[in-house]
Amino acid sequence: MRVIPVLDLQAGQAVLARGGARETYAPAPSVLASGPEAADAVTLARAFRDRLGCDECYVADLDAIAGAPPQAELVRSLIPVGVRVLLDNGAADAARARQAVADGVHRVVVGLETLPAFEALRAIAAAIGRRRLVFSLDLRGGEPILAAGAPHRAAPLELARAAVAAGAPALLMLDLARVGSGFGPDLALVAELRRAHPTLELLVGGGVGSRRDLERLADAGCDGALVATALHDGRVDRHDLDLVRRRHHASDSR
């Protein structure tokens, strides 16, 4: 299972997310950087690569998700670091997704909270290629977060099925209420999604606070886990990540 560090970008800097209350997000101290550099996205991306051994990074452009113009220049500055960027910049149409790929982003994350309809997801898949697409099943306390006016009111499993039918080869289950909490992910829903889609690439974010959480997600069949706060406060370090990687590499090779 891959461990994917998170960069939440707001007003040109990296912020620490908690509970999905974006108006309260602010830069925070990190064991991965000191002083003002704790808010510098490029410095943190390098630390993810060099200090944690991670070769990909999930980036949320919170300004763009909220409806402001994308922070494209800041995102482009991350590309030379050498980590593969999975970007959620509020893409709801093919044009924004194509631009992100042209800027060097490895994969475009299309979030439920900004998706007007699954026809738009199908158009994005056709425009950038399915392998570059990740659908984010955005939840708050287990309940789907829908774009204003979106017609797709349904339970999480139904929304996941609709995304797969629209061409998504990968799904990120992201519960904003759990972000920064350390309470652990919703393993019951993870198990339901895995049973319903045994071959789907499944990523999970929100609540991961320990190596044990990572091990539980790997045991549940997850392909990747998003982690932010636990990396910045040191609860999860390189030693933990290496143990998780070795443990599940050995399991996969049997």
C-alpha cells in the first residue's frame, strides 16, 4: 500500500486541514520543516520525497475548489521536485483537467463536491485518458458532499458505482469530518467499497493518525492512504512508513 502525503494549498501557502472547516485552516508547525518553511509547499514536497521516501503527493487547491482561480503557478512549482502530483483543483470540466495535465500534473482528482453531473466525469475521462483520472468520493461524517444543483443524490456506494460507470479507474474515499482528527478512517465503508469493486484502485483519506491505521487500511485492501497531520506532528515517521511498505510488500509477494 502506498502512503501519499497531502498538501492543502490556500492563498499561496500550505495549510493544515482539520475537520473540513476551511475558513479556519492555517499554516502549522511541522517536524518536516522549520519556521516559515513549514508553509512553503515546495519545501514540504521535497521533505515528503527526501525524508519520508514518498514519490507522490496529493495536492488540494482549496482556493480553486471554493470557486476562485486555480493556483496554477504554485502547482507548477511542485513538478520539478520529482513527486507525482495528484491534483484536486475543482475540475468540473475537460478544459481545466486538460490544463492540469499540460502543467505536469500526474493525475487529476475530480471531487464529488464540485462535480455537476457524472456526464462531466465521463467527458474528463475522455479528454485526459482514464489512467490519469481519480474520482474523489467526498464525504462529511459519511454523508456525500454534493455540488450546488447536482442531481446525483445517492448513498456512497451508489455514487461510487456511477463514477466507475463514467470511466473512473480509481476512487478516493475522503471524509472531511475526519481530516486532522486522528480518529481513524471509516473501515466499514472501506470494506463495503472493496467488496463492491474488488479490482478498483482504492485510496482513502481522513483520520489516519498512526501506523496501526495504515496497517488496517492495507489489510482492508486499500491501494493507498492519504496522510497529513500525522506526518507533520511526527506521529507517523519514515520508520513507520518503511515498516508498512515492507510488511505489505512481503504479503503481496507470497
